[in-house]
Amino acid sequence: MERTFIMVKPDGVQRGLIGEIVSRFERKGFKLVAGKVMIISRKQAEFHYAEHSEKPFFGELVDFITSGPVFAMVWEGDDIISLSRLMIGKTKVADAQPGTIRGDYASHTNFNLVHGSDSPESAAREIGNMFEESDAVQFERAIEPWI
Ligand code: IDP
Ligand code: MG
């Protein structure tokens, strides 16, 4: 079982797409174990996007991600890191297939609605940057979604 960090970015929150995005992961059968509306600090944003610190768009990216509330979440499921990235769709808007979140709702790469961790190491780092250990609720489901 894997965990990943999923975040509805400020554009998704402002466009009223939290429910739509959460709904897709729920219907897929993944388990939500933590979630909150928050405004992330510049320090958190710079840590979150540290791998892009040398890119020309880094400043813009940090400005954008701190520009308003986000909906930060921890989701759990088998192979959730790769499966959630498939559901989110490709980074560049021109490559994001219809049927994916970005393919269905995003029309600009800089405003692509949602973030999902790309590896177990990124997931652990990103979750630790936004949540306390005690924020994650441990529970067993009465019924698994694939039954
Ligand atoms: P990902 O969100 O699909 O993992 P990354 O390559 O990690 O994509 O890039 C992080 C974020 O930076 C993207 O989601 C997008 O918002 C932004 N970004 C990526 N490439 C560009 C670019 O060429 N110009 C502007 N923003 C970009
Ligand atoms: Mg990334």
C-alpha cells in the first residue's frame, strides 16, 4: 500500500473543482486519509518545488502556488503514485489526454489544477512538508471498493 500527496492548486480551488477532483480519486477506489484547505508559505512552496529551483519558471511557480488557498491531501492505495499521475494527466497541457483531470479541465500548463507526487521519495517529502504525522487518520474500510 502506498501513500501520495495530491494538491488541488489555487486555480482548481478558485474554479470550484475540489469536489470534482476528490470525486475522481474516490470513485477510483483510493482512500483519503488527510485533507485540508490551506495557504502554503513561500518556504513550503520552495521546498515543495525544490527540484525546479534552477528553472526559469521557478519564481512564477512559487508566486502562483502561494497566491491563494490550495486543498492538500494524502491518499492511499496500491500503486497510487503511478495511477494518480495517470489520472492527473501530462504536465504540458498539449499532451494531457482527454479523460485525465488536466486533459478535461486545464487549458494552460501554468494553471494545470492539480499536483501529484512522482515517486515514493517525493511523496514522503511532500507529505512531511504539509502535514503532521497525526493528521493522517488510520482506519480500516468496512468494504473495499474493488469487491
Ligand atoms: P508535474 O506537476 O506534472 O509533476 P513538473 O515538471 O514537476 O510537473 O512541474 C511542476 C509544475 O511546474 C507543473 O505542474 C506546472 O504547473 C509548472 N511548469 C512545468 N513546466 C512549466 C513551464 O515550462 N512553464 C511554466 N510552468 C511550468
Ligand atoms: Mg512534479
